[in-house]
Amino acid sequence: MNNKVLVELYVPLIEKKYEVFLPAGKKIGEIIILITKGLVDISNNYYQITNKERLYNHVTGKEYSRNQIIKNTDIRNGSQLVIL
């Protein structure tokens, strides 16, 4: 597996989709923090961090645990994820 996976991320709060590279060796919790900080920046502070964000598989609805490492999940190149 490569060091990064390319996923499609849907953000319902701002009704946007993004293609993002996620580092395969990081925990989901760390990824959520990085994503939310980026969303604040690119949305001109419209997106507000609640610290309750969760990451889900868009197709199956499966919630990913914050302690899981990306490479140990079913997240692969092309996966569709949702952050709520």
C-alpha cells in the first residue's frame, strides 16, 4: 500500500465534495482534525469545528473509529467518505 490514499470526501454541512489524499499511517481521529481545520480555511470560516465530527463510509454508512489507522480499514483509493 502506498503512503496515501485518494478519497472523495463529501461535506453535507457546506454541500461540497472534495478529492483528498489521506496519509495511510495516521489514525482516523488525527485525519478528522486535519480535515476540519482545512474545511474552516477553504470555507472562509463558514464551517465551524464542533469536535464531535465523525467519518463515515458514504456507501455503507459505516462509522470509522477514531483509533483506527487508515491502512487497517477498508478505506482505499476511490473510497467515498462523509464527514458529519
